[in-house]
Amino acid sequence: MGTDHEDGTTELRHADIAVRVVPRDFLPDSEVSISRCRDGQEIGTPHSAPISELLDVAAFQRRLAGMLGDIGAVHFAAAA
């Protein structure tokens, strides 16, 4: 637990995708933000997901594939 200015945000960034988790988000079911990246820089509109999907690998993989297309599909399949 941190102070009010420390919200616990965690970000994972790859050349093709960025996933940001904000556990104390203002909107319910939108604690996870997923964005396409080009060369590590976010492009386009970020997509939101509930934090509960991070615990269900198959559901999270489906959401990524549906929102971001076949980007890294081989890597997602290998991780599952």
C-alpha cells in the first residue's frame, strides 16, 4: 500500500504491445489497459479490460487476439 500519489501502476512493454495495470482505477472493470505499440511506442487507442481477466490466461489471450489481431499470435499460443 502506498500513499495517494502512488497508485500501484505496473506496466509491461514490448515492441508490439503494452499492458498497464492500475489496481485503483476510477472505472470498474477497466483496471487493465492494452495498447498496440510500434517500436515500443504506443499507437492507436488503448483498450480496457477487467483485472480478473489476467487470472484467466485463455480469456486474456482471446481478448488480446480480438483487440489487437494476430500480432504476436505465435508467442501467445506458445505461452498458453
